Amino acid sequence: MISRNDDVEIFCTLVHETDRAVLVNDGTREVWLAKSTITNPEEFPDPGESFELTIPEWLAGEKGLI
């Protein structure tokens, strides 16, 4: 069972950013993530740039990122 408190790091590319969410691509799929669920970074890169983000493990599983 996945603990709701565990975080995972995901290496991805920023596709699009809005005030409340980011669209990221992990090399396999594109998913929208609410900024409120992302632990880092505080500032996102420009679209097309790769970066690492940290999100709860349950969300990564729900979105198919792990």
C-alpha cells in the first residue's frame, strides 16, 4: 500500500504552464499536475526545458508516472 506521505522525484519536460497547473511530459505521456501538489521547484523552467519535480507517490501512480 502506498503511503499518502511518500514523495517521488520525476524527471520531465515542461510543456505548458498556467497560473494553477503545469503540463509535463515524462517521455512517455503528458499529464497535467496542479501546482499545489508539487513540492518543488518554486519556479518552473521555460516550456521545452527539462527539470525534476517532486510530487506525492499516490499522485504519480494515479497519473501513470510510476
